Amino acid sequence: MGARTDLLPDVITTYLAAHQVRDLEPALACYTEDAVVVDDGNTYRGKPEIRDWLARAASEYTYTTELVTTERVDDDHYVATHHLEGDFPGGTADLRFQFALRDNRIARLVIAP
């Protein structure tokens, strides 16, 4: 990761590291039971739907990701921007991972350009 990860809480850095290597269980453990993920126009609610999304996202395309910027909005909200390159439509993308935390877990994640 090339950006300042010291701005992010451990739960987010743990999640990003697991997500980057497509390690499902450690990534899923970072979420609250009732977490919500919004990605590519779809909303996933609760760990069962998030597990399915993580598994599908890990196998759908081959890509590399680099953390390029991080931002602490407040104690419970953080943004991590990633640059992706791969075999998905368009080949490159910059995506903002917008985290909302509750009880030191990810309660909401919105991934958008």
C-alpha cells in the first residue's frame, strides 16, 4: 500500500489487506452483523450477502490495486482511494472506499468512483 495507512483504524487496514489478497474470512470478520455494502449500484445487507459479494468480487476479474490516498473524515468515517488495473471493463479505475464504523467494525462501505 502506497498511501498513509496510519490515518486508518486497524479494522480498515486489516480489511483492506485481506480484501487485496482476496482472503474472505478475515475480510468478513471486519464487518458488523448488520453491515451494508454498496458497490457498482448494488446493495448488500448483512454478513451472508456481503460474503457472497466478496466471493464473487474476488473471482470475477483479475486486477491489481494500489491504495493511493487515505482520509479521516471523523472518528467513525474514513475514505481510502484505490487505483485498480485489470481485465474488467475499462481496464483502470480509481475507486473511493467510504467506510463508516461502529464498535470498531465496518458498519457501512460504499465503493464508488
